[in-house]
Amino acid sequence: MINLIKKFPDASILVIGDLMVDRYIMGKVRRISPEAPVPVVETTEENLLLGGAANVVNNILSLGGRVFVAGTVGRDEMGRVLIHELRERGVNTEGIIVEKDRPTTVKTRIIAHNQQVVRFDKEIKSDISPSTQSFILEYIKDCLPEIKAIILSDYCKGVITQELIKGLIEIAKPNGIFIAVDPKIGHFDYYKGVSFITPNINEASFGSGIEITDEETLNMAGETLLKKLKCEAVLITRGEGGMSLFEGSGKVTHIPTFARKVYDVTGAGDTVIATFTLCYSAGANMKESAIFANHAAGIVVGELGTAVVTAKDIIRSINSFASANHTSLKQKK
């Protein structure tokens, strides 16, 4: 583990996708509105966090990796905040285009007494313009000498288009670049030819056309996705059921969850794909990368909001799990 983590700074990754700001408004509820049967939240705190593809970037940085980013923001205050936050973390933002007619995607969550009351989104979901797409493809070419992998963070907000992925594969695959995708329902036809994909249960059911209800249908869905997308591996995240890794060699690995508590699943998928891709780019095999990612996900779901993990967090989680298993085996003996 230590040797692998030491290689993280050399594993440069380009993240392409839907950049967002996650806005959290925290407060207390003491009364119901006289205007309608809804709670009145008295605001006590407000936080702005990196979300979507920006959260993938943040997770890679937190683990010690080097990262490039491409996407769009609006010519607005939240766009300026997002770019500022990335630059403060040392991220080169030359791959981010500011579009005047496209607002920065913002997800605002109202939280009272640790419970989400309501969420409202500001966004435009239409595909990016051909000129923006061309810019991103040119940026990929510029990054090729420095990167080992590309992550596509697809939130169906318009950045990840079928044409963009086709152009990306033509550029990256001949150069041996690993292409990982965090998918969304409705776009599975786009992903044919990528290296790796991390659907959750619902996404895997949709993408494979097989309703996953047990281990048999889970295995069928994983194998179907491998054949359909012609990718090297599929990692299906199963919430409290853990993860299942399907490799092109035919090997299947089911990994139990390492989460001690599930408090908030926001951003867990971002953490999974960031951790897996960074580990794999640093020299780990598929199974080792999946185990690292599973521990990372188990940590972030125990936090409120879009959280990130460090390499030390993951080592601590793995050691704790190993110690607990060792104690359990001794008791059984």
C-alpha cells in the first residue's frame, strides 16, 4: 500500500465532465410557515463545495494525484467561485470554458437537523456547442504527453456527448490512455470502446437490459455490459452490498462493503472512480484498485455532503478491517 501511494503523484489524470457547485444551506426548524404547510428553516450556516466532475478532481488531489480538468462553467458568480477554488488547490484551469449562455450548474440543498428538507438545481442540460467540443478535444491532445488516464464524469448536463467520446477514443486509445467512465442512465450507447465503467445497480440494470435482483442476474448484467461496451472491466457499485468487479478475462470479484455507517451517499461515485483510476494508473491491478475504491467509498458515505478522502484515511480503513477480521477468526478458532 505504501509503495503504491508513493506513486500517486506521478499518476496524472485528465477529468472531463459536468462541473458543479454543491451548495449547502444549514439551519434549524422551529415552526411551520403560515403561508403553506412547509417548515421554515432558520439559516445558521452556508457552504459551497466542489461537485460533479469538480468533486472527482478534488478527490484525486486529496489522494495526492496530479490532475487536469476540462468542462464548462457559466459567466456568473458560481462559475468564478468554482474556478477560484480549483486554482487555490493548484489545478490548471485552462481546459475550462466560460459560456455566457450556459449557467454554472448549482445544486442547492437545504439541511435542517441533519436532514435534507429540499434540493433545488440551477442548470441547462442541452449538449455543449460544437466549438466547445472541439476545444475540449484539442485540450486532450495537449494533455496526452502528461497523462496516464482520462475520467469521464457524466451527470447528463451536456458536456459528455456521443461525438465527444468518439473523438476522445480516437485520440486517446492509440496512445495507451486508460479511459474510465462514471455513467448515467440514457447515455450507455455513448460508452462503447472505453476502458472501464462504474455503474451503480440501477445504471447497470438499465445499461444491460437485465433487472438485477440477485447474484445470478448481477453476474449476467456484468458480463452483458462487458460484451456490449467492449471494455476491459466493469465495476458495479451495490451500496450496502459492496462492489462487483467484472474483468474482460472472465474473472469476477465480489467485494463486501467497508462502510460502518451510511450518512450521505452524495459524491460517493465520484470518490470511487477517482480512487480506482488513480490506483490503477499508479500500477495497481484491477482488484487492488477496486478494494482501495471500496474503502474510500465506505469513508465518504459516513460524512455529510461531497466529502473527500486521503491516502491515510484509506490505509486506516484497510488496517481496521484487517484487524477486525483477524480478531473474528481467532474467536472462531
